[in-house]
Amino acid sequence: MKSRFEQINVFASHSLKGNPLAVVHCQEGDYSTETMQALARWTQLSETVFITPATEAAADYKVRIFTPVEELPFAGHPTLGSCHSWLNGRKQAVVHQQSAIGIVEIRQENDLLFFEAPPLVVQRPFSAQEQQQLIASTGLLAETITATQVLSNGPVWHCVRVDSVETLLRITPDYSAMGDLKLGLCSLDPEGEGLVVRALMGLEATEDPVTGSLQAVLAQWLLETGELPEHYRAQQGMCVGAEGEVTIKKIDGKIFVGGQSTTVISGDITLPTA
């Protein structure tokens, strides 16, 4: 079956320096879960999204999100990239996207899209074993780790704040020691009121260029502690050749995560039917 296909660059003003996303527009039931997962494995992008008509009256459309190895209930750059693809140049102040975690509100402001950070469903300390995996896989010295917290808004992130940007950028990950952890490492930006972030994906043995779900939980964590202002910018991806630009805003008590999206590839894709 032939479907509309796009590849979207998310969270960067440069069209080749953000996080790429594959998007397939189809009808519910056109493709099996196995075919969707197979395409995500074939693209080898961090995520591939399938957009179908909404099945809830309050939503504009529905998404299913796949990494090369699993389906996710929510992810940040697929949320913005799929909304950009669905809008297809149209203007709509508020969009409601249906996903496995429910309906996510997305706001359009000029050339940026912002998603409302989903509520945290997990917030706990690291276990002793997780702490050992962190040290073994990053080589961090205990005195350089200033705070840790396990946080989840769908994906489970093992979040770590380190003492400096220099410490953060020096880390050379050992994915064999990381196991299935998703490490979200960050440091306060000394040149401004913002963050520098790295996302290390143990299961995929890769570093993600720019990660919306991680940026969301870091904002929820660090705004709560008062370490960041209610409007700040975060950088991510410099260790993998990206120039990720993420804007965080707290509006009426809600945290929104935003960035720019650009269509880089547009055409059709032919896949086996369900």
C-alpha cells in the first residue's frame, strides 16, 4: 500500500542539525504493528510515527510512535514533528494529538510548536544497582554528580545533574554497562539561565540528538527545585553533531516544551498491508 511519507527535522533552526523523524500518514488498520515496527527498524531513526484519524472526539488525529526496538506511549520530538506534518503549512493555534498516554495539547506560536509536558507517572530515587550502572557506563566521579532522580512521562528517564558543562561533555558512554537505562544528563549553563543536555540510550546504544520527553521531565524536576527560571532555553546534541534548540515555558502552572520543525523529505512510501 502507498502512503504519504515525510521526514521532519525537529528542535533545530538548521534543517540538518536537529532530530530527524519519519512520519507515515495512513488509516487505522492499514498496517500491522509488526509492519510499523519493521519500518522503524529499517529507518534506523530514533523514532518513526504513524498518523491515523483520531478515535477520540476531542483529538484532531492519532499517533503511534516506534523506536527501532519498541513502541513508545509518548515521545517529545515525534509529538512536535508529527504535528508539523499533520498541519502541512496550516495555522491552528491549538492542536490536540491522541497517543497512548492520552491527548496532548500542542500550541502553535509563529514558527514554533509547543507541547504540554505530560504529568509525571514515576518520580523516585535511583536504586543501588542503577547508581552502579550510572557510574560504570559514564565514568562519572561521585563528587561530580549533584543530583539524581528517576522520572517518567511515558519513557522512563534516569536523570542526572552534574557539576559543570565540561564534566557533561567529557563523558564517553559505555553502553555495554548501561543496560536498558535511558540516561538524561544535564548541567546548568554557566553563560545563561538554561541547560545543556545529553540523552544516552542504553538499549539502542546511541546518543539521541534532541529529546523532547527528556527535556520535559528535566523542566518538571528542576523548575520544582527553583534552579531554573520559568522561561529558559536548553541546548542538546553537540556531542553528535547536532545543534538542538529547545524552549521551555511555564504558563498558568503548565510546562510547555517547544522548538522548530522543518520538512526535509516529502513523498510516498509503499509498505506491506496488515
